[in-house]
Amino acid sequence: MAGFFQSSGSGRLRVMEFRASGSFPVPAGLKTVSLFLVGGGGASNAQTYAGQGGNIVKINYDVTGKASCVVVIGAGGTNGGDGGSTTFDGAVVAVGGKGNVGITNPMSIADGGEDGFGGHGIGYASTAAFITANGGAMNAAAGANSGGGGGGATGTGGSGYLRVEWYE
């Protein structure tokens, strides 16, 4: 996933990951950063319904003239609730996944997301053993900072994630 925009031919790739809210200090003279954001995953409810994985956004963003940019990491949903949105500088948003999506067929929702993030939870266990996804399995929470949806019955959603890349 590193370097999803190309270097101008000089400089080294720099990376900063956020697993909790904070601030990105913009290096002097930097004009553009590449962002990879994942919203928090939605939670399952008390039935067998699973939570939806958080949305994923990849974008190049202009930081010219900025001293810093605020980062908010979306929380994973609980008790059937939606996941929180992950934001960068208040302008770029990866919306959190919906909680309690009402789908119980794991084959239709247990995708792996993108780059290992944002997979949906698994709704029931009868065929879930062979399905791989970063969302929670039946009765299980999604991993922290995965943006995955919670598995059916008791799963909470995974919190969001943000990655900033730039060349200097």
C-alpha cells in the first residue's frame, strides 16, 4: 500500500499512522500528502445480524500553508450502533459502517475490505469457519483499528485508522 502516489524522483517516502485521534504536523514546505482513511466499523445487535465495515477513502490532499491538520479516528460501534467517521483536517471523511445491517448470510457480507481494512462482520456461524475477513466472526468483535464490522449477536465494530504518506 505504501506510495500510492508517485515520487517526483527525489526524496524519501515518509509515513505516519494514526490509531487514535491526534494532529498531523505538516512539515515546512510540504504541498501534498496521500491519505488512506478507514471509518469505524458498525456493531452487531443482540440477534444474528452483523455490522458493516467502515468506508475507505484514498485521496491526495493539499496541505500548502498549513501548520497542522486535526485527525479524528472513528470509534467502532457498540450495541448495534454505527461506527464513527474518521476525518483529516475536517475536510476528508471516511464514514463509519452501519450497525445491525440485518444480513445474516456470511457469503454476501464477509468481504475482506481493501488492503486488509473495512471488512464486514459475519452474521451466523454455520458456514463461517472457512470465510476470511477482517470483520468479526460470529459473536466476536472486529480487530482494533481495522474498521471491520462486528460479528453477529455480540460483536463490536473495529475502530478506524488513518495513514498519511508524503515525500521529502
